Amino acid sequence: MGIKVVKFGGSSLADAEHFRRVAAIVKADPNRRYVVASAPGKRYSEDVKVTDMLYRCYEMVRNREDITEYYAQICERYNSIIRDLGLNFDITGELEYIRNGITHHSGRDFAASRGEYLNSLILAKLLGFGFIDAESVVYFREDGTFDGEKTNEEMKKELQRFEYAVIPGFYGVMPNGTIKTFSRGGSDITGSIVARAAEAELYENWTDVSGFLMADPRIVQDPQPIKEVTYRELRELSYMGASVLHEDAIFPVRYAGIPINIRNTNEPEAPGTMIVSATNGYDTDKIITGVAGKKGLSVITIEKDMMNAEIGFGRRVLEVLEDHDISFEHLPSGVDTMSVVVSTAGVDAVRERVINAINRSVRPDSVVIEDGLALLAVVGRGMVKAKGTAARVFDAISGADVNIRMIDQGSSELNIIVGIEEHDFEKAMNAIYREFVKA
Ligand code: ADP
Ligand code: ASP
Ligand code: MG
């Protein structure tokens, strides 16, 4: 059997009890040789993730507040894990060094990254595995983008030195030696990078749900797990809000054709979801693979008669967004109308400037920005063959008395995206789920 790389999320490493479960899972299979760990997550719903506590420390230092008391709570999170595990391990020096780094402006990413660093030290100690610091194997370029090739080379060399090792997720190093993190949830990406470098047979991603579910379990009650999903479907779903796996975690393993298995640390016997490059068809009773969505979006609508005849119109609008550092989510357009869906948080501070710049650049008849939009994506490789899927999606939504503001069917025929009012989000997701999944 080949190597398995296993990644455990924050919820799987939130306290000593979970550390024990993790150790049992790792030890149950000697092929589980490389372990990627996240920072301690929430122990109960009102709890705060250690990563968020570290970001808060960084903000406090910026505001010239004293972090002593607040930082002591972070120390206690780790010390209680060590104590409850009965480990003979003193991290006082590490904690002191990190506190110093945070108070002496080592940077926001340095602060955030220490959550996974410390957790991985503890997990390595518990398992009796080696420790590979991500800062010596995960590289970013000068412009902040991830350097996949250099990382793969260095990671390969380092892995060969260890039969068994723990590697902290979420961060790496800039050319000048400072720490940089991926975006939130980025330990999934580290797991995928390690799997590629180890030429693993399988990348197991252990979390707190029994696989990728057909809908967000915080919105739809008890959604069915997905047995098998393709990388492409998964990327659509995770980009559109199914936050179980970071959307960029697909790339390193897809490149190498390594399947990902999403598993539940609290229910290790459940098979979870397999994410694969291609599959042998699909269950005919499962036309859709899943539904996901996100809120907090705004739509910029630009109207101009004969827009379609003006060469370069779209490019100039997108240039304005680029100049203001705004990326767009979707671009559903008509003959004389162009709509650009962007995140409200991204456009909020520069709203007036964006409107003025679009007015100057393309002289439209009108340009408006409306907030309160949510997008829902219905995703499924089975949709190409099943006639009338779009009609069923629209019927289900209107049957729930929800108004559709926008429709965008991806040219890949892998997804149908609908824009709705934010306050209808939960209702619409439930309606779609019920339409396609018979109880
Ligand atoms: P981890 O701490 O293991 O990285 P995350 O919190 O990042 O875990 O991801 C798992 C969570 O993703 C689940 O607890 C669930 O609330 C949420 N989630 C959202 N959409 C889905 C989905 N379609 N299937 C499964 N979980 C989902
Ligand atoms: N701990 C980081 C976060 O909370 C990374 C991760 O969990 O994957 O975003
Ligand atoms: Mg996660």
C-alpha cells in the first residue's frame, strides 16, 4: 500500500479528547505517514478559534493595547491540551517567543500561523513523529503567490528524511524570510501540497462531518453525504460556499491525480466522500451532486444602448474594477446590460469612486450598485444528460415564493447559478434540496 497523507482540521484538534481520537486514527494505519495539522478550532459553538484569537492579539498590539491577559487564554488552550494528554512537554519558551514576536510587530501572518505551529509540535510529540516546519518547505514568491514547483522540490527532499512526520498547515515563507499564510481554511491546501510531494496514494482530509454533504448542514437539516464527486464539481461547490474544503486545495493533487477522501474524526468508520478526477457515471436518481451558495454580494449593473457594438466595453469596465482591487464573482450579461457580481465587502469602501470611474470610462446610460444579493449554485455532472433540470431548479425556487434576480448557466453545463435576495437564501437552498432529494 502507498503513502497516505492525513490532514486534521481545527475541530478535530480542539482539545485533548480530539487529539486522542486523531492519534488513534493515525496509528490505526501505518501508511498514514505524514500528518498536517490545523490550529485548535471551536470546542463548542460559542467558542473562539485559536487563529481568531491570534488575529485579535495582532490587532490589539496595533491599537497599543496590552495583550498579556488575552494571550494568557491562548497559552491556556495549549497548556490544557498538553496537561490533559499527560504529556511531558514544556512549551513555555515557545509561547514566550511568540508573544514577543506579536508584540514586536512580526506581522499579521506570523501571529496567525503560530496556531498551527504549536498544535503540530504537540501532535508530533503525542504521536512520536518528526516535525517539519512549514516555513522550511512551503514557499511564496515575491508577489505573494504560492510557488508550487519550488515547494514541491523542497518538500520532497524534507519528507525523504522522515518516515513519519507532522507538518503545520496554513503557512509558508516569503523570499525575505517572513511568514505568509494562505487564505482562511488554508491548511487544506498544505495537506494537498504534502500529498503531491509524497506521491501519496490518498489524501485524507479529516473534519467534523461525514463527508461532503449535498448541502450546507447549517442550513439544510441532515443533508445526504456525497459518495463520489469530481475535482471540477468540488471546486464549483467549494468556491460557491461549501466551506468544507478550501477551493484551492484541489490543484496540487489534481495535478498528480491523487484522490481526496473527506472523513469524520468523530465517526471514523464512515466512508466519507471520495474526490476523484473522473468517475464511472452517476446514480441516476442523483441528477445533482450538490447545492452551495454565498451571501454578501452586490451587483453592479451598467446599461447602455448598443453596448454590444462597442468594442472593448467589457474590458474597460473590468479594468475599473481591477484598478480598485476588486475581483468579480460572476458576469451575467445581456445585449445592452452588463452585470458584474462582486463581494459587498470588496466594493463598499470605494463605491462612489467605482461608479465615477465607470461613468468616465464607458459613458453608460446608467450604472447602479445594489447590495443584498446571494448566489446559489446547483452543481452536478449528471445535469448534462438530464433534460429539464434548470426548469426544476426555477420551479422549486418560485414554489418557495422566492424571486429570482439573475440566472447564469455555466457553459460547462456543470452548474446553474441563480441570484436571489439575501434574506431568501436559506429558503431557496432548502427548496432546491427537497426538489432533488426525495425523503
Ligand atoms: P475543519 O476545521 O476540519 O477544517 P471546516 O469548518 O473548515 O472544518 O469545514 C467543515 C464544516 O464545513 C462543517 O462543519 C460544515 O458546517 C461546513 N459545510 C458547509 N458546507 C458543507 C457541505 N456541503 N458539506 C459538509 N460540510 C459543509
Ligand atoms: N487555522 C486556519 C483558519 O482558521 C487555517 C485552517 O483552519 O485551515 O483559517
Ligand atoms: Mg477548514
